[in-house]
Amino acid sequence: MIYDSQSKTITTKRLLLRLFQTSDASEVTKLCNNYNIYKNTLYLPYPYSIEDALSWIENHLDNFNNNKSYEFAITDKVTGRLYGAIALSNNQNFNNGEIAYWIGEEFWGNGYATEVGEAILEFAFIEKQYHKVYARHFNSNSASGRVIQKIGMKKEGVLRDHIMKENQYEDLVYHGIIK
């Protein structure tokens, strides 16, 4: 993982993580307007519109500069193609943060989430000096659980029937890793 603080980018073996631009909004809309992504995310609306994408992207730079959160576009290092997003929140009072991510369905199964998950942990612990990073996933989303475990996080607990998605209660599984 190589972090460039000037350009606010992280480079991995295959991927470039960079800030989203308003020019990404149509591609974000195309990738996020997907029921299978919606059903596995806490806050993503569905259907997903260009307005949703633009309002989401709007505050990324300020949030980054103010150390509130770091939202990265996951792109192919060679072609620049957008694959998804990964975010790291920053709870400065407790020196920790949460990672959250989504990958466009057509790009599932290529190991991109694991690759960027490892990179974002390095960014959190080395660049931002976090003490702990955590992640949550729906119990029904075992693929996300596997990614979280592959990057070294340990299961910390399950909040049973903690949220409602599509008129059904879902367990929320918490994982964490300490520096």
C-alpha cells in the first residue's frame, strides 16, 4: 500500500483508491442502482438516482480535509474503471473508525474488497494512527463477513434483530481489529 497525501490516493497491487469526483456520479448511479447492493447495505437508497450520487459525493473532500471520514473510489490502476467505494470513519474522541464498502455486482468475486480492506487498515493504523478499526455486516451477508475476517478482524458480537430491512429484522455482526 502506498499512500500519497498530496493527491489523497492509495495504491495497491491492482487498484487505485482516489477521491470521488462529480464526474463519477453517473457511474456510481449505474453501480448503486442495484437491488443486491441495496439489500446488503445500511444506508444506500433504492432506486438510486444521480441526485443521490451527487449529494453523497458533495461532502467527501471537506470530510477528508477535516478528518471526519475518508471516502475512496475503488478504481482499476491501469484503466481507471470504477469498481466501488470504501470509506473509513474517524471517531477522534476514541481514536477508532468504521470501514464500510460496496463493490459493483459485476465485479464481485475478484478479491477487490479484500485488497482495499487491507489497504484501508494500513491507512488507518499507519497514516492516521488509529487504535482500533471495526466493521459491521448483516448476518445474511456472509460474503462481506468473509472479507472482514480475511483482513484480520475478529468477531466481537452480534446485535440480534438490530435493524429492519425490507420489513424484516436483521442481525448486525460486529468485527474489530486493534493496532
